[in-house]
Amino acid sequence: MKIKDFLPLLEQMAPLAYAEDFDNVGLLTGNLADDLKGVLVCHDALESVIDEAIAKDCNLVVCFHPILFSGLKKITGSDYVQRAIIKAIKNDIAIYAVHTALDNHKEGVNKIFCDALGIINPQILVPKQNFIRKLVTYTTPENANVVREALFSSGAGSIGNYENCSFNSVGTGTYQGNAVSNPKVGERGEFVSADETRIEVTFEKQLQSKILKALSEAHIYEEVAYEVYDLKNEHQNIGLGMIGELETARNGQDFLQLVKDKMQAEGIRHSEIPDKIIRKVAVLGGSGSFAIKAAIAAGADAFVTSDLKYHQFYEAEGKLLLLDIGHYESERFTKNYIVDFLMEKLPNFAPAFPTGSILLSEVNTNPVKYF
């Protein structure tokens, strides 16, 4: 198996189209044509992790955080990023990052967070914006089923728990072909008025080229009429953070202890504990201060995240309990999830590649220490 043959499995787990615009996900270093020997999964692809990959004969490092986040103007080994990149390149090790592609996935970072805390029925806290498009096309009634099936097969028409969703209406279309046209209905040069079916489907924007190709191949017209619109709708199944309910409601003090124990936090910074039972809880792995207002608006009794600044604790305003458990701690179980996903899917995806070649890094890359 080549490295390039393994990447679709990573995209299945964390579609790159789900990532935030500011992020740097996907293959960061490496040759796609290299044979894949082994995969090491880590949180941060530091130099010590690259050393571990070398020792364990792994030439693909799958990391959560991208070691290359902003542009490099020189690579001299003068900082930890450059040293890791130099060592990876010198030893033919590819690095692949998932970061916000997995953050935004409904089964990703924040679902893992919820599962660790025993939060049930979680929903996306901050749904992804500007991600849904609508396709409108027109064809003959006889061709409508073929076109619909082609669109559905290419990923259009999926809304939440429903597939094959479309809206169809019948109307009258008109056209007149020129001297070199080859109309399916009518003759060239003739003004034609014919029954047509209007088909409307929504889709995730990264599927557009695939959907338009399917439309073109299934359509019987010489010139396929279609329109694509950007929608303002939020994507309820893709986004940052989650909110749900604790299996067992508890007071603020007990909730703090629960989070400390389950997330193995060495210390928790928190706002004033409100005089209320903690039942509805929002979580957001990584830096989540931007979602405080969203958590309050959603009726959360507590919001667990990291990297909160001094004045942001005031934003709780007695409406909820804010917890900063540490950046690494809030994403603690992500690399375990990645390994479990790859181990489960690999036998069907690539039966010849041994699951024993998927390894969990033993290096603790948390840069924050506690006294």
C-alpha cells in the first residue's frame, strides 16, 4: 500500500472540507508514492514523536494539531517546528494533520469529550455556516428519475437523518436551438414549448464538482440548464462544540470533581459556582471562549473548554459555570479515537495492511506543566 492509498481512510474519519478556513490540515510533509510501512498516531508531531516514529519503523505520523500552522520563511532548525520538519523530511516520514476537520465532525473531538463526561443526546453547539448549497435543474419528465438517482448517488439530497431528499415541480420550458444545435425534443431552429420537471436538491459544497459531473452524465439535454445557490442554512451535523445532558445531574462542586476525574485534569480554572443543579452541559475541545455566548443561549448550566482569559470568566454572569480544564486535557482522548477508528475500518478498507502497524504514540506532548 502507498501512503496515498491510506489517505482516503483518514478523509473518511475527518473530511478535509470540514476544517476551518484558518487551519492547515491534510498531508503536511511526505511523498504520496512511498510505500506505507506503519502509522504512528499522536497529538502533536514534535521532534520526540518523529524519533519515536523512526524507532518504531512508522513512516506516516497522523497528528491532531498541525505542526506546520503558519508559513515558514526558512528552515534552519532554530525552533521546535523546524527541527521536527527537518527530521521528518530527512527520514522520509510523512505527517498528516486532522485538527478542525475532526473538531467539526459529529463523531469527532467533541463527541469524544461528551462520551468521557457521560453527556447524552449531544447536539452541535456552533453549527457550521456557509457550507450548504442548492442545485436546481430542469429535464424532461421521462428523464427525471434518472437524474434524481444520479444526484442522490453522488451525495446530493442528504439532510440530517434523511437521504434522497428533493423537491420536484412540473412546468413549461421553452427553447430554440440554433443551426448547429442537436435538441432532444423538437428540431433545430424550431421554437419548442415542452413539459419539464424542476428538480431541487441541497448538498455539502465540497461535493459540487462530483454532483455536476453526475448531472451532466445522467441528463439527456445537449445543454444542461442548472443553477447553484449558496444557502444561509446552518449545517446541524457539522460544527464546533456540543451540548447535551448529564446522565445524572449534580451540584456544581460535584460536577467539577467529575470533570477533573474523567478528563484527568491536574487543575481546573472556573467561574463562580452558581446556585443551581448542573444538568445541561456544553463542551468544546481546545480554545472555546468564542462559544460562551452560544452556550448561554443554548441554556447550558455549564460550559467546559480551555484557554479562557481573565475577563472571559466574567461572561458567565451567574448564568452558567465556566470551566477551563486545559487545552491538552480537553482533547486528551482524541488520538485514542483516531487509533480505534483506523483499527476498526482498516480490515475492510485494506485487508492486506496489518492493524498492528497502527500505533498510539507514547510521547506526552502536553507543553503545560503544573506545580
